[in-house]
Amino acid sequence: MQEMEWRFRKEVTRAGLRLTQSRQRIFEVLESANKPLTIKQIAAALNGKVHFTSVYRSVETLTQAHILREVPHGFKNYYELGEIFRPHHHHVTCEHCGQSTAVNDVRVETLMRELTIKAGLMPTRHNFEMFGICRKCRRRD
């Protein structure tokens, strides 16, 4: 068993959840994905092996357990493995093709912390996603 799978099993148990086949398969899809995916994309990657409703419920449960991380994108939510499995980061996403690149810069983290404190809050978490148009899509236009 690979280390990531072992950690997944450990975190599922720690969260008091059962290790179901659908949760295992969702983990495998997201582990191999190179970008955050929607629930619809996760279900499609499972090729009908898991019912859409089960995918939806499992993703929500794993997100609440911090095993998965929700990545807001407009009115849609995308999902990826949580910080237990991947280092903390943000995303730069192309508005046309949806290509997403992970970004982590201490300057962003510092600024967000400072702004939260300046607003009179104690920082607990944050979400910061950036959007633009990639070179490939700009060339097409």
C-alpha cells in the first residue's frame, strides 16, 4: 500500500468514517488529478462505478472531515485532496479552458493574515483564488 493511500485510510478512520468503496475510488481519482475537479467530473472519471448521489454525499462527507478541500470557482465548487495530502496552496485558473495551476507564495499568505488582523479578526482560514486567460487561449482569440 502506498503512503498516500495509507494516510487516506488513517484519516478516514480518525474522522470516525467507514472506508467505503466509493470514498476509496473518489480518493484515487483526486490523487491522480492534476487540478481540482467538480463533483460531475469526479463522477465521470468513475465511469458509472459509483452512483452520482453517492459521489456527491461522499465528497461532502470527506470535505467536512478535511480530507478533501473545496475550491470555489464562481458559483461552482471544485474539489481536491486536502492539506493532509498536498501542501497549502491557491490556484490561478484560466477563465476560458479551466486550466488550473497551484500557487503558493509567502507574500500572499502574509498579506492575507495582516489584512485579517487589521480588520479586527483573528485569522483562522482563508480562500484566495485568481483568474485570468492562459497563453493558449489568448492565442486562439
